[in-house]
Amino acid sequence: MAQEKTFDHKGRMIRAEIETSATPQQAWEAWANPEKIAQWFTDRASGEAKPGGTMTWFFDKFGYALPYTVVDAEPGKLLVLKWEPPQGDTGILEVRIERQGGTTLVKLINSGFREGAAWNDEYEGVASGWKMALAILKHYLENHFARSKTVILVLRPASFNYDQLREYFLDEPKLARWLTTSSSIGKVGDSCELKLRDDGTLHGQVLAVTEREVTVSWKEIGGTLELKAFAMGSQRMLGVRVFSWRLNESETKKIESQIEAAVDRLSVSFPVDSAPNP
């Protein structure tokens, strides 16, 4: 049996994984094909998944790009990328894909995060983000593979601690202050039905719940709803992101207007000039 390849991970590591009914090749293409990674994760991407090459992920809505050197790539099995930050250890993103029984396992290791309390917020934020992203990847692979997505992203600067804000994502009375008229979001795998405050209903399933964020599927629009909280530099942000693989332009505008109103209501409870973030 061939020995499994190993890579030079340094610093703190994030590990996450999903199981999916998609094929290993589909899962690999979702990472390695620039067109397909832009259908569930990035806004755009460029480059080829070939060792020694460069792949760049563009997050236009956040105003930045991430260039990666391709360390290794095996179709249907492995993709390893690295980047050199201005400070700290080399970052490595390792994605392994394998078939186990009747399912495909996608394992992710992301390393290079700095040690120490000063970097905890960054580390925990990326860890939450990967759990959310992999949950969306699973949903995309099993329901919308190779379809282009529409994105609605509404963010507001705010002052909050994550535990406090998370209650507004999960608890029925607090969720009703800004997004719904009834219902709450339960555990991963639970069905959910949210009566939206500005018209409409969301029927779906809870895809991911982290210490900071939540994502659910949204049957009516063929997509997902993410309730988000993260730091951009020293400023914390709250908001909502919607992915859809079915909405038309007029439907998108209507939902975007609803989401903007909802996030405005939420941000009132966490004004920027309130107490500093703990």
C-alpha cells in the first residue's frame, strides 16, 4: 500500500469534514475548477489545479483576493494549496477526498494560524467560516451541482460579543425582533420553518451551527441563508448572506430589500458606539 502523502503544516490547525452523496470527482471539481468553486464559495477564481501553478480566489464583495501556490493536485483525491503571509507561518490548505462505502468524505486541514490569545478571534472566525462553507458545499453538491449562484450579502458594523449575538440567531423571541414572526432554528439536521417578518416563509434544514454563525437551507429559493458574525480587522460585523441557484433578477431584488431591512433591525441592538467588544 502506498504511503499517504504528508505536508508541512505549522502553527494552529483547523480540521473539518463532511460526508456527501456526490462522487469524489464532483467534490474535487468543486474545489479545483475555477468556475465551480465560484458556484458555492468564492465570487470568482482563476488558475489551474496543477502542481507548481497558481490559483487565485477572489472575494469581490469583501474587496480582497487570495493567491495560492498549488502544492499538489490529484483529481478526485487531493488538492493542497499554500500561501506566504507577510508575517507568521506559511499557510497550507489541504483537502482530501475519498470514497467510503456509499458516501464521499471531504476532509479539510487549514494551518498556519498564529498562536496566542491575540489571534484567537481570527482563528475562531476562520474555523466557523469553514464549517459554514463545508455545509454549503455539501448542499451544493447534492442539490445544485454545476449551477451558477446568485449572492445577496448585507453586512453592518456592530459592537457585540459572539455569545450574545448568537442568541439573536437561535432563540425564538430574539429572532422575532429582526427576522421572523415565529419559529426558531434548532440543531444541525433539524427541519425548520421560519415565517419571515417582511413576507414569505423559509422551509429548510439546519445545515450548520457554530459558536458564532448559523446556516440553513431555503427550499423556496433553491438556496441557503447564513446568519453571520465575524471580524474585519478591529471591527466586528454582523449580517446575512443568501445563496440561490434559482432566483431571477426581480426575485433577488425583493429578497435583498427584505434582508437589508432585517439586518438594519438587528444592528440597532448592537450599535457601534456601544460598549467595546469583549
